[in-house]
Amino acid sequence: MKQISTLHFGVRPAIVGKYTGQLLLIFSLLFTVPPLFCLVVGEYGLFAPYALVAGGSGLAGYLLQRIRAPEDIQHNETLVISALIFITVPLLVSVPFLQPGVSWIDAFFEAVSGVTTTGLSNLPSVEHLPRTFLFARAWLQWIGGLGFVVLSVAVLLPHSKATLQLFKQSWEQEGLIASTKAYARIILLVYLALTLIGFLLLMVLGVPWFDSAAHVLAAVSTGGFSSYDDSLAGLGSRPAETAVIILSLSGAFPLILYYLFFTQGWREFTGNVEVKGLASAVCLAVLATSATLLAVDGLPLRTAVEDGTLLALSAQTTTGFSTLPVVGLSDPTKFLLILFMLIGGNVGSTAGGIKIVRLLVILRLIRFMIVRSGLPSDAVIYPRLMGRRLESVEIVRCFLLVFLFLLVIGVSWFIFILMGYPLLDSLFEVVSATCTVGLSTGISSPSLPAALKSVLCMDMLMGRLEIIAFLVLLYPPTWFAKKRGA
């Protein structure tokens, strides 16, 4: 351990400040949309707080990005920058999210839930709140789902080693596109196309323009905020509810595959192992949830199939929309939803969870161990996935991330149990927060103690950052170890 410490470099404040400033500058430009929206809908009194956040973050970002810093960037610096931006943005947005009767912790909780694309809410009702607030929540999910780094690389930041490392940290895809900037722009165009198609589809289905915008922004980002207290059921239209869930499913697939589908053919999409894995998980989730609603919850066949399908897709894609109140579901149904929320969507998508590819790696390793037991001891074989050999570092990283997810969930669950909350409902809430889903058993509410609201905020942030970045941020040597070049 002593030898490792001599090789460990702490983060350089100039690097962290400069690139955090660039991301804040991007955020300020994106957050000019809510104050403009409040002018469009005539809620002029809300302009100042939203404009203050946009202007203040823009000024801070401009000053920080002028810091002179080396072009090279360490891995721990990219992790720290990612963590800082996802903490700073909710702190800023909590200011305009303060509404009459809403405490600061609830406003901050709402902002964290938005930027992490979770969709949990402590507000007793949203239907009476200003449209600017509801739009800003959905907009925050939309920009949080794609990620500030992707938007930054696609639009503003110059091509450099630093932006390449930041991009790799946010999107775990291999080099399908030679240029990082071109890759980011493709992802952005796909995201915009899905959003526009979804908005037009809901408008055609008769959904009012505001509700169409709010639900599409939350669906494509797999966020789950709704402009209705009873979520999708408030739309009052089964075709509209189905369209929103289909949009959520589209966001759970790797966004780059849509580009490959149109440029290289349908086999690039249908032949992808992750896509097949998600499709299998979705089918299993739909069948199991519908069957449980029918057999255990006692719902009529049509209701069990229709609502079970929508609820299962919402859990699997980690979106969090619902057409049934989760609080009234049976324990077996809640337990199934916990499993599907935990698995989540694909890498390179807007979905949360431990991700399908990691489950595939674990299943492949189990199969490998079974096959290996029947071979001669001197046989040389390696586990493979998607046509290539799984390296030991990939396997270790996969198991480490799954372990950390389960550890965070376990610790948070234990805290809720100590506070006297029901076992299964507590586990459901913690998994929903950590996997950035947003389905709730009713525990998330204004009456929840501030300490437990803070626990769920930590869960949402760690789940969105996949835990490692958050741990690196809190690791003392990250800040106090010797600096490169010093």
C-alpha cells in the first residue's frame, strides 16, 4: 500500500476548476430555457429566480474556465469533475425550486431527483404548481439524462485529451466513431430526434402541448417526472400512456445504435447482445408483473395485462412512470419490481440500474465456470462476450460496481429500518433512488425526516455517478496527495 501511495497523484485544483467551469457554462446556457418559458406562459414573477441561476452559473463558469491549466487530465480528476457538476447543479436549481410551503431540503431533493433522472418527489401535489416549475423539472431531467459532458463536447468544448477523458467517463462506449466530437454530436442528434418524434406523437394523440412537452422530456431521459399527481394515469388515455412508455423504452437502448441502424442496417440493432438482453429482460418483466397482478393482487385480466406491461416497462427502463399506485400493490409484485429496477437498461443509454451488460458478464462467467469444470486442467480458454475476450480488469470492475451498488442499497436500507420503516417498502424506496427510477411506495413525502431525505439524495447521486466518482470525491488523498508537476 505504501508503494501505491507514492505513485498516487492528487487532483490539481486548476484542472478541476477549469473544466467544472466549462460544464457550468454549458449548464447556464441550457438553463436559459426555463426563464424564457416562464415569459412565454405569462408567469412573469418567476423570471428572476430562474434567470438568476442561469446568469450566476454562467458568470461563475466563465471565470473558472479562464483558469490556465495543463491539457492532460488524470482519471481521478474526471471523476471529481463529474461528481462536482452533479452536486453543484442541484444546489443552484434548489433556489428557484423553492415554492410556497416547500422547505429547502425538499427543493434540493426535487433538484437532485431531476438532474439524476430519478423522478422521486417529496411534494404532496404538483398539479397546483406553476407550469414553469413543472417544465423546469422535466427540462432538468432532459439535460441530466444526456449528460452535461456530451452536450459540452458536441457543442462547445474543443477536441482535446481532457474532453476525450471526460466524454469516456460519461459514456462507456467503445470508439465506434473516430472523432469524439462527432460521436457526441450523433448522440445529441439522436436524443433530439427521439424528443421531437415523441412530442409530435403525443400531440397527434390529443395530449395538450404542455403535458406533451413535460412527459416527453421526462420519458426520453428515463426520468419520470409527471405534471399530474397520479403520474401517467392523469393523461386519461391508454394510447398516450403507451406512447410515453415506448419513448421511455427507446431511451433505455444505447443511443448510438439508432445511428448505426439508419447508416448500417437493422442488424446493427437487432444483432446487438445488449439489445437482446434488454429485450429478454423486458419480456420477463412484463410476463411476471402481469401474472402477479392477476394472481396475487386480484386485478381483472385486462387491467393486469395493460397496467402490468406499463409498470414493468417503467421499472425495467428505470423511468418511474406509473398507472397504478405502487403503495397498494402486493409484496410479491413490489419484490419483482425491485429486481427489474435493479437490473436497469443498457450502457450508453439514459437508463440507470446496474445495467444489462454487467448482468450478462456475470451470467457468462457462471456459464464459463460450469463449462471449465468439464475440461482438462491444462486447457486454456477464456470467457468471451460480444465476440471478444473479457479481460480480467473488466471482470473485476463489473463485480466491484455491482458490489458497491448492493452495498449502498444495503446501508441505506438498514438506516430506514432503524428509523422504523417497513422492510419491503424501505428496500423498494432505496432501490428506486439508487437505480434512479422514481417509483415510490409513499415513503418519499413531506413528512419524511430530513436525515432520510438526505440519504435518498445521496443514493440518487451515487446511483447516477455509479458510486466510484462519489467515493473518489470523498477520498482524502484525492485532494491532499502530491500533485503532478509540483
